[in-house]
Amino acid sequence: MNEWIELGRETLTKPRQAARKVLALGIPDQVWWMALALSAIISSAMVSGQVMLSGLSQDQVNALPMFGGPLRAAIVVFIVAAITVWCMAKLGRIFGGTGDVSGALALSGWLQVVMTVLSVGLTVIGLALPVVEALATILLLLVSVWIFVVFVAELHGFQHIALVFLGVMGAGFLVGSLLSVLAVATGLIAVPEVPQNV
């Protein structure tokens, strides 16, 4: 257990070194897929609980984008995570990287585990100190993006972190736009109706 805690600490303080250790673990892909699925379920359950405590009516809850219940939210989160793994591996190789899908899966799975644990802790803190939770959540989001960028660099052997950051942001924007269009087309996100003048 102490080894995992130390690896989690290194992920936050020395992400490149942590990435090397994760890649060297040799954990089967099935375990990392399970980690991604479990993280998606836990994250969706926490969001569901927060929505329930917000005092919104059931109709208001159902109208939230991509919510429609914790099960559908978990499925959406898992699908996005799977797409992220594929993009992390394939897009990196397009730009001369050497990583593969298994490595991308391991690093994405581990990052999701660490972020989920921290998110659970923040949710508990938020029950007593909601303002602190809000600020810490923003900080956690920024940290997770930075760690992801470093993980991509280590996976593919890239040395210029700034260029990797720009690549990740650009790819994230393009993929996010495509997913948004797909979500609207499939009804996961409802488009408000524009009132027509009679």
C-alpha cells in the first residue's frame, strides 16, 4: 500500500518519473480498463449525489446536459476516457512518438485513479467547506491537465513540454468539438428550442 501512496505522491510532484514507473509495472490492459470503468462509476455517482443535494427538481435534473441518470453519465465518461486513450496513443505517433495503446491505457488509467481518489477527498471536504472545495476543484483540474501533458510526453519520448501542451490543447479542442456534435446528434445534449414569433 505504501508503494501506491508513494507513486500517487510522485504523480503530483514528479509526473515524468511516475509515468516511467507506471509503464514499468506491466499490469494487464484488462485491469486498467476496469480502473477506468470504476473511476467513471465513482465520478458519476459523486456528481449524481451533488445534484441530488442541490435541491433541483427531477425535471431540472433530467434537463441537465449528458446527465439523464448516473448510469448514462458513467457510460458517457467511460466512452470519453476510451477515446482519450486512443487519441493519446495514435495522435502522438502521428507526430513521431513511440508510445502505444497499452502505454496510453496504463497512464490514463492511473491518472484517473489518482484524480478520482482526490475528488472523493474534495467532496468530503466540500460538505463542510464548499468554498474550499470549489477552489480546490479548479486547482485539481489544472493539475490533472498538466500531469496528462507530461504523461503524453513521457509515453512518446517527447522532450519539449510546451509543444506537447499545445498539441494536447489543439487535439482536445478538435476532439471535443466532434464529440459535442455527436452528442447533439444522438440526443445526449438537448438543444434549446428557439421560440418562434407567431
